[in-house]
Amino acid sequence: MNFDVVVVGAGPNGLMAACELALAGVRPLVVERDLTPRTEQRANGMVGQIVRLLHRRGLLERLTGDPNPPRPAPGFMFAAFPMPFGRLGTDNPVYTVLVPQHRVEEVLAERAVELGVQIRRGVTVTGLDQDASGVTLACADGARITAGWVIGADGGRSAVRKLAGIGFPGVTHDRTVSRNAHVALDDAFRTADGMRVPGYGVIPAFLHTRLERGMVSFAPFPDGRVMVNVSEHADVDEDVPMSFAELADAFTRVVGAPAPFTELRPAGMMRRLTGGNTRLADRYRDGRVFLVGDAAHVHSAIGGNGLNLGLQDAVNLSWKLAGAVHGWAPDGLLDTYEAERRPAGERVTMQTTAQGVLVGPGPEITALRSLVGALLEDESALRRIAGLISGADVVYPGTSRWSPEGVRSDARPVLIDASADGRFARVAAPWADRVPVVAAGGGGVSMLARPDGYVAWEGTEGELVPALTRWFGPA
Ligand SMILES: Cc1cc2nc3c(=O)[nH]c(=O)nc-3n(C[C@H](O)[C@H](O)[C@H](O)COP(=O)(O)OP(=O)(O)OC[C@H]3O[C@@H](n4cnc5c(N)ncnc54)[C@H](O)[C@@H]3O)c2cc1C
């Protein structure tokens, strides 16, 4: 079996890469270890630039049922500080969507299949061999699959990463215990914007509340489920299964008042997460093998940054790889994947580590929070944090910004020619097989947008040819 591209892992990032490749004219094979789609609770939503990108791809509407462009969130959180991003007005880049991860995976899998992608389940990759012409994957059932290129989207314990000999340095934190469950909450304890806890006050909805002994959050989802999370520093016996009583006791210890919620019957999700890893692959590429998503980076889930990071890895890599498959990718284009996305991974591991420290227990952290909290009141800090958690301030070398709303985006590049005489379209005519042109009829700004939405040129005629050549190969 020979494929241009094999994606290992049908998690969100592997499926996104498959959709993007298919949109760019490459039909990848996706192989997935699990026989059935995952139903376990992971991400509750997404925050940042990816929300806008999913809208441009027509995927946000499938997730939310709302065809309108997303609107930025008036408020979010950073290290359990409420962040009034609405103060930034039209500059607010913090877009959020509340949707469970299994639904994201369902929608992406549906879209991939519509686009002609083959998803083969029950296939576990156990071996990898590559030479200058391709990659051979060995599977647990003895099958061999050959591919021109391989994308390892097989999660934090990535077999592809290990088989490619790529290191995953970082740290393991082992002091934090996070307990998380769906619970029942009587209306008497609900307020307009939170959960009333007799003897304490109100725990606000959808925000982290950091207290001297730990952190609590309360999330009443639109579908009626109510989730409570309590984190603290504690020793636990991993062999004892998590119970509702353990969650309620932890809540009382951290909040200093009894839990107003009760056990859900029949039971919903209930889990205990201990420790956690912050790690970044030391390379995102080894020859014909690339890593995306958790295979390339793992970090604290605080702030929900994982999918924003991973899905944008997938989008960034796929059009470049499609260029290599189609034979037009200029020298060095594939290397821009790591050059662009590893710094984005570094930034997320940095800020989630910092957030993890800032929500820790103890009086030293309380003092640190007083200081940081005061600094965050400045509008410039609000703006910086908004850029940091949304990734909207990321500008890659050779790009100037993310293209404005209204720029068509179907995973192909686009040249918008706003000149009155169509001169930019004439310059780009030799790239017509790769770069569609939209005539804007003598108004607005002329620009060349990459398939991932980044603007690679806006300016004078003289610079257009180098930009076209740099990103889309020779004429
Ligand atoms: C508790 C928790 C809460 C989170 N909350 C959020 C949140 O609110 N927002 C957010 O953005 N992110 C959140 N995240 C992070 C997010 O869940 C991950 O970043 C995301 O799942 C990574 O997707 P992925 O496709 O890279 O890897 P995964 O989702 O891990 O998928 C990898 C896939 O590869 C398959 N696989 C593994 N090995 C092999 C093999 N050898 N052969 C074939 N297939 C293989 C696996 O079965 C799996 O299906 C959370 C994570 C956790 C754990």
C-alpha cells in the first residue's frame, strides 16, 4: 500500500491535518489505534485564533449551528485572574467556543470522509523506517504501509516521535491533584453567574477561582451538564478509584465550606488527574516525518490552549506538505513548519507553566498574585495577554498579519487584486495553477494570503514576485 501522506492518529490534530491535505488536493490515509471514536471527556472548548480559522473553513457552524462569524469573548481568564478583554473593543482577539472535544473529532472525521480521506481504525503503528524516497510504517498486525511522508499526530506518548528518534525534553510536575466530575446542583445554589456556596459566597461560572489552598472551577454547560473541578497539592493513592466523596472532601478543604452539589445519578464523568508534563519536541521534523499537536508538545490544560496550538500546527504543515507532494514546494518551505510552529509551542508551554505557578497554593503565591494582578490592570498588559492566549499576535517571518475577515479561505492561497487595472493579477498569472486571484475591483488593499490565512504580501508590485516564489515556488 503506498500513500502520498499517512497521518498516524485520528485525534483532533490528525483529523484536521487530513482535512487540510484533502482540501489541498492530497488524499492521505489516517491510521488510528482505537477501534471506535473516543467518547472520554477532554477539552471543553477552544480559545484563540483557531476559532476564526474553523469559521473560515465552514467547520464552526457545524460545531455550533451558528452560521455567523464568531464574536470575541468579552471576558476570559488568565491564571485565574478575570480578564475583561471586552475593554479592547474591536482589537479584542480572544475568540472562544464551548464544545466538547469528542464533538470536534466527530465533525472533523465527518468532513475528512466527505473530502475522500480514508480513516483506518484498529491500526497501531509500531515501527518506522525511512530513506530518501519514502517511509515504511510497520503495524502491530504485521501490515506494512509505505508513504511519501508521515505526520505523527499520535498524542503525547507518540510512537512516531520515539521511532523517529526525536527527543521530548521537559519536566514532570507531580504535586498537583486535579479532581473533576459532572455533578448535580439544585437550583437553590445557582445564581445568574455562578454557584452559591453557603459559608463562602459565589464561585463564578467558567472562571478559575484560586484560593489559598487550591483552585476551584464551576462550569454549567449549555447542554445542562454541570462540571466541578478542584485542584490542590496533595498525596493520593492512585490505586484507589476516584469517588464523589473524594471530590466533595477536596472541595471542602480548598473552599473551607461544604460542597453545595451532590453526586450525579446515573454517574457522569469523574476523574482524578495527578501530576502533568510540560514537554516540547526538540525537533518537529525528521526527514520525511513531521510531528503535530500533542506529539510535539504537552503542557498544562489550564486556560484551554491545547487545541488552538495543535490544530494550527496541522493547518500550517498541511499546505506545505501538499506543495511537496504536488512538486511545487520551493526549497526550504517544509522547514518553515518547524521554524514557525516550534516558537508557538515554546510560547504556550511558557505561558501555561507560568499560569500553573500563579494558581498554586500558599502565601508566597498569594503575594505574587497581588503583584501580577495589579500589573494586569494596565491596558497594555491586557492586550499582551490577549495576544498570548489567543495566538493572534503571532506573525511568522515573511508574513505581516493574519488576513482580515472576508478574505476567502478554502485552504488555498489567494491573491486579492484591488488595483483598478488588474495589474497584480497579471503579475501572478504564471502561478494561476496554485494561486487563485480574486479581483476586488479597485478598492481596498491588495494582498497575498497563504492557505493558513497569513498575509505574505501587501504592498508594491515589485515585491509580489519574490513573495509568490518564496511561498509557492517558481512561476
Ligand atoms: C483533561 C484535559 C482537558 C483538556 N482541556 C482542553 C481544553 O479545554 N481546550 C483545549 O484546547 N485543549 C484541552 N486539552 C488538550 C487537548 O485535549 C489535546 O491537546 C488534544 O487531545 C491533542 O490532540 P492530538 O490529536 O494531538 O492527540 P490525541 O488527542 O492524543 O490523539 C492521538 C490519537 O493517536 C492515536 N494513537 C496513539 N498512538 C498510536 C499508534 N501507535 N498508532 C496509531 N494510532 C495511535 C490515539 O489513539 C489517539 O486517537 C485538554 C487535555 C486534557 C487531558
